[in-house]
Amino acid sequence: MVFCSFSHVECDRFTKQQYASVMLVQVDAMLDKTICALSNVFIGSSGSTFTEDIFRLRRGWGSASHCDEYLCQGELPNYIAEVD
């Protein structure tokens, strides 16, 4: 059986188990976004598409708060590994 319904997954032949696994990951991600979007306050990561999706949902659903913000806004990341 051929499934080609994912824009981020190459069109390929999936078994029913592989298809179900991909669908479960997508459901988990949407559930996480929904929970975050309905929270009292959301603090996200700058540059994250996941964060931007949540902020967009919060504005659209009227659940945005004046306390919503980005974590470490304006700071440079300090987690970049040095080359040894």
C-alpha cells in the first residue's frame, strides 16, 4: 500500500505499522501544541516553528497572555559546542 499524505516525509511505501507510527508522532505533536496553547502563560524558544505555531494558536483562540514571551530573548546562545 502506498501512502503519500505527509509533506515532510518522502513519498514511499509504508507498512500499516509504519504509517500508524508516523500518525502517532503527528498526533502527539498536535496534542503538545494544544496543551501549550491553552495554558495560562507560554514561554517559547526564539526561532522555533513549534513556538510560533503555539503563539499563533494562542492569538487565534484568545488565550494569549501579556506574560507570553521568548526564553532568553535577545541573548546569544551559549550551548554551541567548541571544536576540539
